[in-house]
Amino acid sequence: MDRDPVQRESFIVRAWWKPGQTAPEVWVQHIRSGESAVVHGFDRVAAFVERWAPRPAEKDRQGLR
């Protein structure tokens, strides 16, 4: 069986809305390092996640096209 060369990372994400907010508050934790942050909005969660799981360059992507 071939090993998948893609490194996988795990995160815990908890989100909640406060009255009057336009975006949720989100607590996110990287499991392996234990680092966590509270951010405002899911776009900030993506920035946090990409520190450990960066998007591959277009030429490195595999799968259906």
C-alpha cells in the first residue's frame, strides 16, 4: 500500500455567536503543538490552520482535475 505523502494535522474548533456580532468567536487549537487562539470569524481560523497545513503549490496538487 502506498503511503500518502501529504502531512495531516488535527485541530479542535469551537465556535459561538455573541448577540449583535456579524461573525462568530472561534477557539481553535492545533493538537500536536497545543497552541491555541481565539479569533473573530472563520477566515481567521483558516489563517491559523495554514501555519501547520499550508496549501500546496498548484503543481504539487494531486487528484481529480
